Amino acid sequence: MLYYILDATDENSVGTYRILLKELENYPSGSLTSKSTIVVCIKIDIEENWEIKVKFLSSSIGQEVIETSDKHSIGFEKLVTKLRG
């Protein structure tokens, strides 16, 4: 399983995700892109419009995005549930 950890304060989180995906596609064996993935958006407590940003990211990449805030303990229960399958 691969985890994409994206910062909510990143103004181009979709671009960052695509860069990471491209890096994995270029990995010599090519086997990394076939693994299941979880996308996590961290530091949502810092970003004022994080709900909009997470929805945009999710729709742009076609995958669920789990939002988390360490400061306010948000999203970790959902993340752990997702990790356990």
C-alpha cells in the first residue's frame, strides 16, 4: 500500500499529486503504480477553505481523500479504519 501525504496549504495539491504519481511510474520496475493507495490531506486546521480544497482534490484525482488535523485530532479514526481495510 502506498500513501500520498499532501499538505492542505499547498496551493497546487493536484499538481503535487501528479508529480508523485509520475515519479512512481518512472520507478524502474514499474510495480509501484499497481499498489493500492490512500491519499491523505494533512494540516487542514491551517487552511481556511480546506473542505473545498479536499473536494476539488478528490474530484480531480478520482480518489477519496482523507483529511486530517493533528492539532485537533480530526480524521485519524477514518484513516485507521481505511488502513485496516
